[in-house]
Amino acid sequence: MEDYDIQTPTAASSNSVRQEWSVLAVFERDGRLLRAVALIAVLMNIPYGVYVLYPFALFSTWVHESCHGLAAIVTGGRVLWLKVFPDGSGLALTETTGEAHKVAFVASAGYCGTAVAGGVLLLFRRTGRGARIGMVGVGLAVLISCGVLVRNAFGLVALVSIGLLLVTCGWKLPPRFVGEVYAVVAATCSLNAFTSITVLFDTEPFSIAGVVRQSDAQVVADELWLPYWFWATLWILLAVFMSSIGFFCAIEPGSEPPQSGRKSYLSAWTNNRKSETNKEELAEVLPQAEVVWQLPT
């Protein structure tokens, strides 16, 4: 009589699992982000491509100006209003107690805060739930700011539209498309310092809606002891660092917390029923298999 061994697959130990960094592996893990960056790069260099990116540019401006406002509040001051204009520029009217380090902190918060926000958003790009919650959360934040701080007609119309669009996309789109849109939003925010590099290194005063002002880097240079190009370079390096953190340290789908509430109970009940069904089918098959295995040679 021959012996028949039943071989069952065994999960590999965590020590034997090694993350591959081949081009194909990276594209499989981060296809959304790579497609988003490629799309942004292409659209920025073709006729009328900037019009496709226009809503995302306005969103980045909103993040930039909101970070100025948050910095003013953190340093004991206040933000009076935010404005976003049709050319993609924006203004935040803030008040501080006037100390040089506080003025410099508020001025630097625009690019620094946008880089940090973009890096944090990138961390959750691989998780379906993170992308969905991120889209809805950011959309609600935009809508709340419109009711509290935004004070010009164009800014209200544009930002309310963007906020509603983000909430709707995060709520209604299928998981795959939510991830794609979320990746573009996160990448646009993270790359804000790069897309505004000419403004960063501009030393000449310029006008925004009739308000003459200097670049954020020049404001910091006027308050502190280092030249404007030092601060502009430092902010670009921060943007590179945060983008790298968001790219290489993304939270994996398997690390998402389990669902809670009624849906989780339904899922557990369904899994238990499947397990019981599998056991019943296995009990019916095993006696038949045993007869076959014991046939004499």
C-alpha cells in the first residue's frame, strides 16, 4: 500500500518576506502616485494643461494661506480673513504681537505647512479608507473655512465648489477612483514649493489684488539674520524631505484598523458562515478521498 501525503501551504515567516524595490514592484505599490506625478508634469508643460490643474492649484493656495493663519493663531495672534484669487494667488491677513521670530514663523508657515500637509496626505494614499476619509475630511475643512474666514466672492465660489467636490468624490466614488483623485490632491499639495519656485526666489515686490508685498522668504530674511535664498532653499529641501517620507513610509492597506459597528458584525457573521460551510463540504469530501487513498497497488 502506498502512502499519500497531503501537503498544505504554509505562510512564510515575516523574516523571510523582503520588500522588493524593482521598477515593477515600485509601480505596483505606488502606481497611483507615479501616475499622479506624471500627470501633473505633463499637464504643466502642454497647452491648456494648466486649466486641468487649476482646481488643484487653488486648493494648494488655500492650504498655503490656511497655514499662515494657523501659525498666527499658534503664536498668540489671529487670522482675520483669507482670500483666493483667479490667478491662483492668495492672501491671509494675520495679526501678531510683532516680535521678529513670530513674524518669521508666520511667514514661513505657508510653504512649510503645505509641504508637511502634502507629506501627511501621501502617507495614506495606499489605503482605501485613508484616501476616502482624507478626501471627505479635507473637503469639510475647506467648507468650514469658507464660512469662517474666506472673504472674497471668487474665493467663496471656488472653494465651496472644491470642498463639495472633494466631499462628494470621497463619499461616492468607487475605491479605485477615490485613490486616484486623492493621489493627485496629495501630490499637488506636496509639490507646491516646486511649482512656486520662481516666487520663492523673487526679491522684487509684487502686487496681489492691489496689495504690494514681498515673497515669504524675503519677509523672513528681513526679520532674521540670514538671506532670503537660504530660507527659500531650506523650504524646498523640507518639501523634498516630506515628499520622500510620504513616498517611502506610506501606510500599507493591511495595517488599517478593523472596521467597527454594524458592518463589522455583519462581516464577522458572513465569515463564520463561510467557515462552517467549508467545514461541511470538507466533511463530505474527506471520506471519499480516504477510500481513494487506501486503494491497494
